[in-house]
Amino acid sequence: MVEIWGFWRSDNWGGRSWAFTVFLGMMVLHILAILLFTRGFLLTRTELSQYSQCSDVFDSPCSPPYDHNVNNSSGAPGCWTKPSVDRLVIIVFDAIRFDFVAPSTFYPEKKPWMDKLQVIHELASQRPSSARIFKAIADPPTTSLQRLKGLTTGGLPTFIDVGNSFGAPAIVEDNLIHQLVANGKRMVMMGDDTWVQLFPHHFNISYPFPSFNVKDLHTVDDGCVKNLLPTLYKEDWDVLIAHFLGVDHAGHIFGVDSSPMIEKLEQYNGILKNVVEVLESHSGPGDLHENTMLLVMGDHGQTLNGDHGGGSAEEVETSIFALSLKKPPTSALAAFDKSTCQLDMQGRRICLSSIQQLDFTVTVSALLGLPFPFGSIGHVNSELFALAAGTWNLKRLATHDRQSLSELDEWMQNYVNVLCINSWQVKKYIDVYSSLSLIGFSEKDLLHVSELYAQAQELWSLTPESSVLREKESSSTLLPAIKRQIEAYSAFLASVASLARSNWTEFNLKLMGIGFCVMLFSLFLHASSIKRLDNLCGLHSPSSGDSGNSFGMIFAYIAVLIRACSFLSNSYILEEGRVASFLLATTAMLQLRCAIMKKMMLLEALALVFLVPFLRISIELGQLKQAVSSLFLKMDPSRTLGINGDSQFWMSITQFVPILALMIVAYLLYKSTVCCSSHGILKYVIVGSLSNFVLIAIYWACNDNLLNLPMVPRVIMVNLIPRIIYAVGVFQVLILGIVQLLVRETTVNLEGSTIFKVLAMLSAWSSTIIVISGKQGPLAVLALLIGGWCIIRLMRLERNAENEYSGSSLFYALPVTQWSLLAVCMFFSTGHWCAFDGLRYAAAFVGFDEFNLIRQAILLTIDTFGFSHIFPIFGLPFLVACCCPSRQTKQLFSLRLCQVNFLLENFIYNFNGFRAVITDTVMFQVYLMYGLITAVSVTFTILCVTIQRRHLMVWGLFAPKFVFDVVGLVLTDIMICLSSLYYMV
Amino acid sequence: MEKEKRQRNLNSSETKIDMVLFIPPAKVFVLHLICGLGLASAFWAAQNFYSINLVSNPAETLHLIWIVEASVVILLYSLFRHNPDKCSYFKAVGRALVGLPAGAIVNALGAIVLGAPIGLQHFRKTVHWSLLMSVLTFVPAASVFGSSWTDWHRIFAQTKSIGAVDYMICFPAHGAAIGAWFGAWPMPLDWERPWQEWPICVTYGAIVGYLSGMMTSFGFIAFKNWRRRVKGD
């Protein structure tokens, strides 16, 4: 540590190894910060692919689920538990707040949206033992998709469920719907089409309706209404799911306190009334709905503005209303009644209970007699379970005449048994999870949970269970034992749930904070090393307070800050590309003004100014369709100018413009080789790229069927050419690296050689990137070339203004900022955006048909970050090399030589060596600045994600943005390290 | 007509430098006040006579505003033209009328570079907005300086103002441009307010910038005047 500090303090700055060390240190710091932060923020959970089987239950220590000789009412065999419900009608109202359902007397004040669902109040007051309103408490994230996943798997879905395929949202974990299908239940679904996406092959009959249009309040609901009542009369289903979206959409558009919302609620009241009427009319003995249960539930709540996604009470509190059509003769419910009762406006007594949404799956499974989903960590809710108690007790009464045990005792016995199975299943899941998952639970927590389970099991073995039950045991001794047992199991299940919650739904703020602080520290180091280098290398001019210079610099700071602060709002993140182009345009216009003032470089300034709108249009096109390749040409002219895109003329234009652009790029490359003096092997590298360009043109011609080579099949050509290009590209980069390692020559023309090295490196990458990114590739390269050239030329504007080389390298701040803004613009204008659906998966399969994770991931990375990271970073030395006119600087540097008294003697054998050091130092600084700009924006992204961690869009928008930024930062660091090795002498 | 002639005689009696450098602050105040009132009356007329406003009918309202403001600005600023001996009042008005569309083109290009939407449905709004911007930025300079490149260069590229007229042109014009730049900021936000549409909030920003530019200009001139008097004493 001391050594490093000494190194830091020493004046020995500038060498290649030094630069590399510093960049490597930065990278390590960044990675450390990101890892810490990500560990706290991106909650991950591994999805297990195990499924519960019916026969699993015999492994459990619990008594057999039920008497096999006693038939339940329907005659269908139960599996893990005794089924008490035959048919289930689940009506999901999306985003139902608890106060939509609960009577207004439970609240201090009656709001307009309360007491609209009168049917529920009526039923709850008339049948207190078979109908009950529950307050259902959901777990964040309270977005529909995650909630549906949670409701069906009984787990706690997180942002990254490892094992989940990004493309298809279908649930691969064990879940309720899977168990229903596996156990021969027939299902009908209607409403929100998310269900069909999640469970593509599970429903016998489905009536999905599109859910994406938030402004459409009625399509989904009307579709449900049309299909719901007729289906209720049919016999061909066992479980019916109807998902209404109107309230969610009304909330998003109008808010809760609005007339459309109240109309929706009144409509739902009518629907429920009809449903209950139909069900009741068929609920006689032997009738269709004799043993049916109706569940009316919300998946999550919403705030008064209609937002949801976070963890505030309004968002997580939703409701479940359960109605069992068979009246339980027992007062089983009374045993565990934890409800609060109150009179409503009409003086009816209504009771409310509470349930965790986590417990929904397992309770429903228990009611239907299904195996509990493997990953469920819920707890069979006593009150909801008791609502259906009537169904099998009735049979029991018929067979057992002797009233040795009260119905209550018997019910309790059954419930204990269910809990036993429940605990056994949860314990099994926890054990399997912690043995299979990468990031499991902590040892201490696991031990605690195991202890609780062991205690409960011990109690179970002590309890005089069912064998004794058959004997005439007085209930007075049995009941307390059962109650103890239930408490023990409940304690175990509660501790598992809280452990899971702390792991999967709560951010670790401490880790996030530490990560953020490390990031801040790295920023500080970054900035101070720039400053230090600036002072050390003696380039600082005494008259540094030059107004022209500092204006550009200040504006660069402002631009970076504006961009960074824009990440604090979701809207600006969505429009990030346009924000960047706005800032780039502003800098360009300021430079144009400056150019007019000095009457020079007008052409370059104008070119930059007019390049920006083109970038912006392609950014907008990318936003418009948010999809794949060659939008550049196919949509732009036809859309904006109203030209028929199918016409022959435009078709040929879209085919030839990219090839034309490719030819221009190739010509420029060729030109630059010719005008520079020969550089041996580097020249061959560039020639290799030129031949690659020819191959690309042939490849496109093959793809478009313009060119038909009779002897070679098209498929081979299409796959072979890209592979050749990749191979040549890899070979070129390797050669460049080896040459750099082996040959250490100090040429006379240092700037020239640097330029040539940059050129060779870029050309080595260009063919690969172009072929991957498709036809927009050459156009983007051209745009990047023009932009870069303008930025470099415009630097002279400021320099000449001072008539003297005021060497403060902070003068590079504006060009470097522009460079990075241009890079950001390129990212968006090549049709990418910061979301996982913004990845161009098609690009990963250029040249390959079959999938190989590593290979395709590399190709995808090159496509995603090629234009925004690889080109700009490897091209950055142009800024340094092109802008110093060598004659002038030579004199200036020689003048400064006497002022400079740092320990360069070791390096300086001759004048050239010294100049190399100076150029390197400037390059070092430019790279530091570029890294700093990237790091600042990432820091603000991190800050934003921390602030907005309970925001509605956190998983949809902020988290993907965070992932992209972080990957971009690490890539930037890696590439800066590589280029410091490659470029610095 | 008669009055105007007298005015011209009066001006020509003073030296050019005096004319350029010293304008009584009261006069500046009146000029800026009339310009501001012009804007206000245009808004008022739109609201009360045509019952349109910027949010509901942006193109029509902008049309009305720029016509009212252009007539006010051209008539007023032409009084302060350079070289009043050689250049008649009508000539100043004429060159301001030529400067109006030219400035509109520059403003429209600038807006498009910075991100104004392109497309036929926005075309009318962009045209009227850029004409208004031209009235606020270019037209005063056109009527005062005509085609004198050095003056334009001094005002807009170097931002070096000498004399009261320069301040009167330079501050409001820069204010309007900077205000419009800031006015674009709320556009991407998801508040779903009607005024976030192009070019409504940009227009508001420009007008606010213009008004504050006029206030700054008046303050500056009053300050300089006060300094001069102190020195004179």
C-alpha cells in the first residue's frame, strides 16, 4: 500500500507501464464497486427445474394425506391433501386496491371510490362462515407479470430469475397451473394475454385479449364479460381464470379518483352479481357448482395516481374475496379467526381477515388436493382453508355416526396434517435450493430454520397423532397439543418466509451504499490523477486563465453534468439518445459560432452541425420501431416522404447505398495508406481490411440474390464469408498486438506512426463490425468518420485562438466530451437501446446457424458495443496525434524542456524520446478523461437506481439501463487498458 | 409622416457616435415596454378575439403573435437604424422584412439540428415558430444594421456590444435563443401535459428569455448612463 502511494506521489508519470497500471487500478475499482452494488441491488434467485410429484408425499414424515377408503364428494382421488373443492372460479381484477373492496367504515373517511363492490359486502355479511374478505399483502415488485408469477409459483420472483430465458417469459418453474394440468384439471382462461405468454400450452380453452394498450379500458373486460357467463354453465372445465384489466388501465390513465375508475368498479359489481347468481342457481346437491369456490382477487394494488411496482402500502395491499358455495356446517373458521369485524354503512356486520399473497398458491393447492409447487414457500392459510371445510365434513358425518370428536377437532387434525406436509415441502425446497444455487442463503439463517423444523418435527412425533385420534381421547387434551403443533409449524414457515423475503425482495442498502462510495472514490482518484498529470508534466501554461479555453472547458463540464443528471428521470433515460444528440448539437453550434468569429474551419463546423440531425433521425427511427437491422434505409424515406417503399427504385436504393458507403470507406482507407509512408506490416493489415470489404460486398449481394455464383451454393457463401471475415479480423488484431510487443522502434515521425497504428487497429475491427451490424454498418462508419474528423479539426479552432500552445491538457475536455457524446449517439442511432429487447439477436447469427453461448455472446457484444465503444476508444489517439502539428510543437516542447525538471532523464535518450513521452502523457490524460466521463454517467445511473429502487419502472427501465451502463463501463475500462498497452511507447 | 421627418432631422443633427452610444434610458425603457406589450397584446387578442391559445392552436397563435410582434419590432427598431442620413426609414423597414424569412430559415435549421421534429404534421408549427424567433432575434439587427457584416459579426459571433443600440439588440436576441434552448428541456418528460408539445414550451422559454433579455438590456443601459453621468460630474 505504502509502495503504491509512493509510486503515486512520485513524479515518474508517463511510461506505458504506468498508464497501464493506473487504468488497471481504475478498472479494478470500478469492478469492485459494481460487484458490491449489484450484489445489493440486483436480487437474484435461481429457478429450480424440479417439479413436485403426487407420490412424493409418501417420503414425508406426515401421516397419509387422507383415508383412501373414504371417498371425497367428487370421487376424484386427492393427491397430497384431501380435496375440499372441486371447481374453482378465479376472477382477477388487476390492480384492485384493498379499499375498493373493504367497507368504507374501516377507514377514517369515505372516499368516492369506496363501497362500489356492494355484492361482496352483501355476501360477506350474509355468510360469515363461507364468504370472507381478505386483505392480501403482495410482495414487491408489484408489477403484473411478477405478481402472476408469484401467485402461481408461490415464490418471490426477482428481477433476475437465473435460468429464465430472456426472450420468452414462459414460466419454467413448478407452478400451480402446471400442477393443475398434471393432475388432470381442465382449465379455461380469459382476459389478459399475459397468462398465455406465461403458460403457453396449459389452457384447454383460452380467450386472450391484448393487454399492452393502456389507453384501452374496455377490450379486455368486454371480452371477459362476453365469455365468462356462458362458460359458467358449461361442464368442460375445472378451473376458470378471468383476468380483468380495466381498473389497472383506468388507474394508469385517469388515476384512482376519477369517474372512469368508478364506472369500472360499478361495472365489476354488476359482473360479480351475475356470476354469483349463476353459481348459486347451480349449487344444489349434485349440481354443477355444488363444490365450487369463487375467488375474486387482485394481483396488486395501486397508488392514487395509478402507479404500481413499488413496495408502498397502497401498492402491496390488494384483496382476495373467497366464497365457498357449500356452507360449512362447522365453525372451523372460528378456531383461527383473526379477523376484525365492523358494521358497514348499511349496518351489516362484515369481517376482514388478512393473508399473504405468498400463501395463495399453497392454500389453493391444498384446497384442490394438488401437490404443492416445488418452489412454493407459502403457508396454508387457516382462514381461507377453513372456508371450504364444509365439503368433506359433510361426508364424514354421514359415515361416522359417533360424535367422538367434535367437527372442530377433526378439522384441526386435518389442518395439522396439511401443515406438516407444507413444512416438509418447504424444507425440502430450501435444502435443494441452497445446495444448487450459486448465491444461497447464509449458513446461520439456514441453521436457524433447520432448528425450527427439527423442533416442530419432534413435537409431531410426540403428539399422539392419528392413531390416538381414533381412540376415545378427550378433546380437552388433544386440542392444546394440536394447537402447539400448529404454532410450531407456523413459526418454521414464518421464519422461512422472512428469510426468503430478506434475500429476494429487500435491497441490501448497506452493500449498495458501499458500492456507491467505492465508485465515488474511484471518480475522485480519476479526477485527481488527471489534475496531477496536468501539473506534473509541466505543460501547464502560466496564463491558464484564458477565457476562450475555459469557456469550452466549462461547457464540457456542463454537458457531462447535464447528461449525467438526466439519468435521474425515467423520461430522459427513455430519450437518452436524443439528449446526447441535443448536447452534441449544442456544442457543435457553439463551435460554429466560434468558427464564424474566427473566420476559419467553417466547413468542418457546418459539417458537424448537419451531421447531428441525421444521427437524430436514425435515433428516432430506432425508437420508432425498436427493432432490427437496416431500418436506416427501409423505413426512413418511405415514412417521412410518403414514398411507396415497395417500389423498385427504393428497393434498389436500399441495396446500393450501403455498398456505395462501403466503397467510400474503403477508398478513404486506401487513400490514407497511400499518403502515409510505408509502415511494413501495418500496411498489410490495412490491405487485409480492404479485401474484407470486398468480401462484405459479395456477402450482401449473395443475401439479396443479386449475385448467383453457380458453383457455390448460396447457403455456404452466406455462412462462409462472415467466418472468413471474422478469422481475418482476429488475425489482424493478433498481428498488430504481436508487432507492438516485438518491435520497439522509435520512428522519426512519431505522430504519423501513431496515426498509422490507430488506422490499422480500426481497420482491423471495422470489417467485423460492419458485417455484424448489417447494412447500416458502412453508413454508421461514415457518420463516425465525419464526426470524428470534424471534432479533430475543430480542436484547432481553440488552439489557434490563443496563438500559442497553452498546453494545459484540460483543453482536451471539450473534444473528448464531444467524442463521448458522439459515441453515445452512435449507440442509439445504430438501432440499439438500453433494454434486453434492444439487443439485436439477429446479429449474433451472422455466419452461424447453430447456437453456441460463448461465440454468440461475443458476436452480440461486438454488435452492441462496436460503434459506441470499440471504434471511439481505439480511435481516441487521433485526437492527440492529429491535432499537434509537429513542427510547432517541437519548438514549443523544446522551449519548455528547460522548465521541466521531472525525472524524465531515464526516458530521454534523445529528443524524439522526449516527444514520445509528451505525446504519451497527453494520450494518457485523454484516455483518463474519456474514462472519467463514462464513469461519471455510470455513477449517476447508480445513484438514480438507488433513489428509484421502488419506482414503477425499476425493473422495466432502470435496471436494464443499469446493466447496460455497467457492462459498458467495464468494457470501456478493458479497452482503455488494451489501448494503453498498444499505443503508448 | 411629418413627425417622422422631424425625428430624422433630430437624429441627423446628432453625431453618429452619440446616436449609437447614448440613448436615454427612458427611451430604451419605452421601446422595450412597447415590445413587451406587443407580445402581451398578441396573446390577449388571440385569447379574446379568436379564442385560440398557444396550447390549443399553436400554429395559428404563433402566426398572430409573430405578425403583431414583427410590426411592432420593425417599426420601432427602424427608428434606431445606423447611418440615418444615408438610409431612409422605409429602407430600414424593407431590409427588416427581408431579414425576417432569412432569420426564420436559420432558426428553423438550428431547431432541427437540436431536435425539433420533422414531418409534415409539424411543418406549419415550425414555420411560424421560426418566424417568431426570427422576429425576436434577427429582425431588430436587420433593420438596424442592414447587411453590414462587421456589425452582425460583432453582435452575434463575438458578443461585443458597443453602445446602447447594440445592447438593445444583443441581450434580447441572446435571451430568446438561450430561453428557447432551456425551453426544450421539459419536452421529453412524461407529464403528459399538452404544453410539452413542440413548439409550445420552446416558445414560452424563448419569450421568457426575450423578456429577461430586455430587462437586462434596460438595466445595463441605465447603469452605463448613470456611470457616465457620475464621471461627467
